Amino acid sequence: MALAGCTLPAGAGSDASPTNTPFQPLAPTETQSAPEQPPQPTIWLSPDLPEALRQSVSLPSDLLQSDGAEAADLRLEIGEDNVVSRWVYALVAPFPTITDGVSLDALQDAWAGGTVEAFAGQPLLMDAETYGAFEAWWGAPANGATEILAAEALLDEAWARGTAWAIVPFEALEPRWKVLEVDEESPVRNDFDLAAYPLALPISLNGDSSLAGEISLAASNRDAGKLTVVVMTGVTALVRATAATMESEGLLYPARDIGAWLIEGDITHISNEVPFAPDCPPPDPGQSGLQFCSQPEYMDLLEYIGTDVVELTGDHFRDWGTEAMLYTLDLYRQAGLPYYGGGVNIDEARAPLLIEHNGNRFAFIGCNAKAPGYASASEDQPGAVYCGDLEWMKAEIERLSAEGYLVIVTFQHEEYYTYVPQPFLLADFRAVAEAGATIVSGSQAHQPHGLEFYGDALIHYGLGNLFFDQYLGSPDPVNTRKAFIDRHVFYDGLYISTELLAIEFEDFARARPMTPQERADLLTTTFAASIW
């Protein structure tokens, strides 16, 4: 017992050995794994899509682009399945082309290597991007059916070849192209049907539709809200046999067959040379003198055709005296018809008429260039503007152009009876084109004259009559029965196209659209007389 009481605790002495605690294994703990994440959704943008369309695509942050179509949840591609966009292309040719259009069947036949007379054996020209899009849509073309050129080379090459046609995107249109119909549809018209147009490339979004809600992209490269059609016309003079026919057949009779073309314009221009007068005598079809007036009720015709702009540069504005001119100006104001080229005095007559439509800004300005001036306005007398020295007009055109206006200049100039533009017209028309005019149009001609692209401007030296019996006793009664109505097309502040509408007079008051053969003959004659 004594020994037990003296026992030292373990480790208390230098010779003591430690006592080890037996190993006790730890209880197993449950491993916490991260929750499995669903794969991030993806979308594939076909490489055949137009680049401008690709640039317009906006994707939500959680939707990634895929390198391939097969694994993607969504596919933005060319096809008709789930159309979300239609990209508009145009079939085009050099402006002095007689053919107006083809069927889609003919176009696709040419693509497949068939012989189409209208194509004159030429391949369809296009840039590489357009080729890729149509190859994805229509399949590979036949060897030699197409030719790929740089986009900037297409126009010059087509003009150099003369008969070559091309396919270009709508945004690449410019005035030296003639836009051709396909199945009678044209993208430069106001009645354009996007869904029905054969060259509206369908873009579809296919795959998991639940992922498509936050994707945005351009619905088209053609926005109708940026388009303006300006319809320009030639001589209107509601007098003599024209007026007599209106009295017997109805005041709207002259527009019976061509009124729709005039009404369709967003801005329709009428050059009415003659004043209205309350004391105007009944019309005389055989009137020998050249002093004219019109019955006030003939305004019904101008309003019916949708006149938006009245030009007052005509020779006969003063024929019935000062009171008739002032009465006429008041009629226009009451009807809400703005005018230019004439007015209550020289200041009003020279003032440009400014109009804005769909974001396109226009300035109309004009004058009478017949020396020594017809019906000329002064500081205290109404009348038309005498061109005289064009310096004032050129300065005004330069100012308006610099301010962003599309300037449309019209002349009441010397009259002659030939298609070929004469030297005295060339000088004045080209001078205002050099100053910055976009369109220069001759309102004086009683038969069609030729055209010219001069710098960035289109000059049409004379359109012919709209409502006038000029071929009564005319030195050229065959050609004074023919005329043009010009449809100038503007888009997003740019001039992009012109369509020449051809008319033939059936009698002294009423014109009708030409037949295809009549139109082809007139275009052939006019283009041969033009300056290209």
C-alpha cells in the first residue's frame, strides 16, 4: 500500500513511458456536390444571311452564338418555315433598257441555265454576298448563269456591257439602275406587297420558340415609312378642245385612264400654265388666238388627281390679266395647293416651295426661260419668274442643297419638236444640275425629249403634254400625242430611282397608258435621242 501511494503519474519521471490512446476512426461525413446547371441555350446565324441583317440582330445575354447549326437551339436562316424578316432585292438593268420586267419563272429558268430572250445570253451579275443568299434560297446556279463582281463594280460593268442585268439589295439602288418588275411587282412603288414580292428573301427563326422572345432584328431592309414617290408631269392647259371635251364628257374625263398614276404619288406635280377666271368664256375648240383662261370649276380635275404642287412658270399665266392671276392664286390657297415659280410678286415667285414627306426634304424651284420672259412677275405685279440670269437660282440651289434638301428644278423653256435635246436647253439644265439640283425637268415640251444623267442629277429635257390638245394643228401631230409621266423615287434622304410612265392621247383631252409595243417604241426612240 505504501508503494502504491508513491506511484508517479505517467511521464512524471525521466524513465517513464507515455500511455497511447487507442485510434478512434472518424465517422464518415456526407459530400455536398454543386447542383447540375442546364446547358446555356445557343443560336446559329447562317453565314448566308445578308451582313446588314446580321448586324441588326440583338440577342439576350444568356443566348450564345453557336458555330454550327446541328447543336444550336435556334437557327436564324434562309427559308420559309417561320419567317421573321424579308430582305428585299431588286432585279436591275442599265437605265436605258427597254424591257420592263420578267416573270419569276423566267428569272429562275435563267438561274438554272435556261435560255431567256430578255437576258440576251448574259449572266446575272451580283456581289458575293447576294450570290450566297440566293444560292441558299434557290440552290446552286448553272455554270455560267451568274457572275460575281465587287458590289462597287456592278453598275459600271452592267452599263459597259449594255444588256447585262443584276440582282442587288434594295439599299444598293441608285438612279442609273432601272428597277425591273418581277411578276409585275416592284419594290420602288407605293403599292409594293412585301409578302408577295418574289425577290423578298425569307429569313426564318427555327428551333426552340420559347427562347426567341427577347431576340430582335430588322423586319426588312425596306421601310415604307422612308419612301417618297414624286410624280412629275408636263404641260397642263385646260383650254380650247381639251376644255370643250371636258364640258361634254365630264370634268374628270381627262384623268379617266391615267388618274391612278397621278393619285398614287406622294407628291404630285402639275404645271398648270393657264389662269382661272370667273368671266372666262365657254371653250372654243377651234380658237385661233393664244390668249387662254380656264373655268374655275376645272379645279375639280386638279383636286381629283391628288395635285400636291402647282408650277406657275407657264407662258400663259398672265393671259387674262392681273385680276385673273390673283384670283387663281387665291383658288390655290383655298384648296390648300402650294405653288412655286409664280406668285403675287417676284419675291413670292422666286421663293422655293419646301415640302417634307417620310423624312425626305424637297425644295421645288422653277422659272420661265423664254426671252424676254413671259408673264413675268415684278416687285408689285403677279406673274411667273423670268429666269434671265440664272445666278440667283444657282445660288439658291446651292444653299438648299447644303441644307439637306433634294432640289427639284423645272423650266418653262423654248419649245421645239424633236426628241434630241437642243443646245440652248443643255446649257441651262446642266447649269442648275452643277449647282446641286437632284432632278431637272422640262415643263415646256409638247412632245417627249431625251434624258441625261449629269453628275448626280437626272435631267429630263421635256416630258410632253399631260392635259392639253397641242397636237391640234401641231407641226408634228404624231409625236405630240405621246408623253411621259415621271415617277421619281426617294428613300431615306436619297434619290434612288426613276420610272418613266408612257402615255398616248386618244383624243384632245384624254390620254391612256401605252400598250407594251407602243411603250417599247417610245422608249427606243427617246433613249436613242438621250445623252448617256
